[in-house]
Amino acid sequence: MSTKTEQLIQEGQAVVMNTYGRLPMALVKGEGSWVWDIEGNKYLDFVSGIAVNSLGHNHPAVVQAIQKQAEEILHTSNIYWIPNQIALAKLLVDHSFADKVFFCNSGAEANEAALKLARKYAKLHFGPEKYEIISLKNSFHGRTLATLTATGQTKYQAGYEPLPEGFLYAELNNIDDITEKMSDKTAAVILEPIQGEGGIIPAESGFLQAVRKLCDEKGALLIFDEVQTGVGRTGKLFAHEWSGVLPDIMTIAKALGGGVPIGAMLAKDSVAEAFKPGDHASTFGGNPLATAAGCAVLNVMLEEEFFKEVQERAEYLKGELQKLADKYQTGEAVRGKGFLLGWPLSKLGPEIVNACREKGLLINFAGGKALRFVPPLNVSIEEIDDAVTMLDEVFASMWNA
């Protein structure tokens, strides 16, 4: 480690709270699928800010939208109507199941809003005893008290007890387990179409269809957490499109702003009307700058052939990763959809991540279960080949050593 990085880390440790296990590097520049650290080292970025920079770094349309808006007005608050917010809401409504959108700043905030809306709706339509939320084990929904309680992993909850009441946990892809936990008290089921932080584990289409049917029968809402899977990540605008199952509420964030913080909760009119002025709010939510970036991102993604090309390149990456998994006999098949891919490993996950970084490839290890690959959606075949070559070299030196 050189002087610049060491000095920066020392300064950071002195003033920044110790809530992250940070790598000993600082990224200061990006272009497309590439980033540079403070020392000038270049890396192929297959982390993308954890599925945030879906159009890569410094995409011209996003940069221009931010620059233009910064010259006009950055923030006004939701006391007033915001033209960009309306434009982004229209884009989302026109290309989803939803009728209404609530804007916030992050995935956790979007999920918090969804849980509040579900409970408010249930109480209005069924009475005060309908408040329970069923989520899935191994899930991840955020870091607020309610969303970490909805998160089906006890490691995130330790030390924050007592947790909010009314949350139950069922097994992914086990409809019998959800059926057993369903009752007249169930207000909603919340789930990720693909568990991201849990290790890139997809929900089966048949399971999603069965959960939809069960929610309809029990008068419960179905919430899809598409914070990581949404906005193009799986090769469609939203991951649930692959199953044909529509939720009542959906949450998105990460990729929506191209790097600018923004989150959103989408809902059908019949559900959204449970919120009245004063029931929920966000000072910064949907401000002019964030929604300008969001409009730019969606306008690029909605161009003809965009998702077709994403799907083709993603299938190529998945195939190349599977070839390596077969070559080194690592066990389970590569899983996931589009450019949300996981390569399951039973050993050496963090070590392989570090070795790849030293080669010039940034990846991470999700849920202690799988190498996660979330490159920009516009990554090139040549860049995929570069990444696969570096992975091959790392596994050749480490896997059976």
C-alpha cells in the first residue's frame, strides 16, 4: 500500500464511523466498465457500486442530465410539484403494473414505505388485527429497524432487540411453509425475485405464482423487493416480468439513479390510496436532481434492442462462468438471471475476490455463498472475456493448490 492510500485510510478511520469492512483502496475515477483508484491503478468493475451503476460510470446521458439540472435547481421539497418527479413517475407507471409512485432515497426507505403502506391498507380494509408480515429466510430488505426485522438473517438483527413485532419467516421456494404461516393476521408477504445479499438465489416461477394465489385467497398484499433485481438488472426492466407474476407493491432503488441516490415504491391505485397526506414523507425524495438522473437512466434502457442485447451478453457471461465452474469442479451451477449472477463456492470466496482485485477485476462474495457478478448492463463481450481470463488465472493458481 502506498502513501496516498495509507494517508487516506488513516484520515478516514479518524473521522468516519466504523460500519464497513472496507478494502484498502479508494476509487476516484470511472469510465464505462472501468474504474481507477487513487494510485492510478485500473480495474474492470463487475461490482458496479453493488448493482447501482447499471449504465457504467459517467454514461453521457446521465452526466448531461445531472449537469443540466444542477444549473437550474437542485432541491425544492415535496411541498411543491416537481416536474422531473412527475416525468419519472409516468415512465415507471407506463412500464409497470403500478398506478402510483412514492419517491425516497434508498432501497431501505422504499421497503420501509412498503411495509407501512401494507399495514395501513390492511387496517383500513380488514381491521387492527391484520398487521403481520411474512418475509423469507436468507432475505435482505434493509437496515432500518423494520426492514432489518423483515430481513430473514439473524446476523443483521443482533444487538437491536427488541425488534418490531409482527414478522414471520418462511423458506424460499417452499409454498407449504408460507401457507402454514399465513393467517387472518397476515397483511403482506415481502420477497425478492432473486435473493441478492443472500447469495444470488432465485425464487422459482411456480413458487411466485403460488404465493400470488395464496395472497389473493387470504386478502394479503404481495410486495416484491426489486431493489437489486429491478431497473434492468436481470435483462428485463423488472425481474418479476420473467415469471409473469404481478405484485401489489414493488420497491426499487440502486440502478434507478445511475449512481445518484434514489428509491421508489410503486403500487396499484387500490393500495396506494391508503396513504393520505401526512401518512408518509421524504424531504429529499424525488427531488429535481435525482429524478432527472432517473429519467435519463430509464430513457436509455427503454431504447429499442437494449434489453435484447443485455440478455445476449448476460447469457454469454453465464456460459463462460459455467465453463470455468466445470473446469475447476467447484460444485453447484452458476445461478441467477441477466447480469445478476452468482457462482457458488464452498471455500476461498474472499481470497478469490482479493486475488481478482490484484489482477484488476472487482467482484464480491455475496452472503458468504457465491461470487457475485453485477457488471454494467452495457459491458462489452471483450470486457467479459477480460474478466473471464482473470478469473481463470486466479482459479488456476488457487483452487486446487
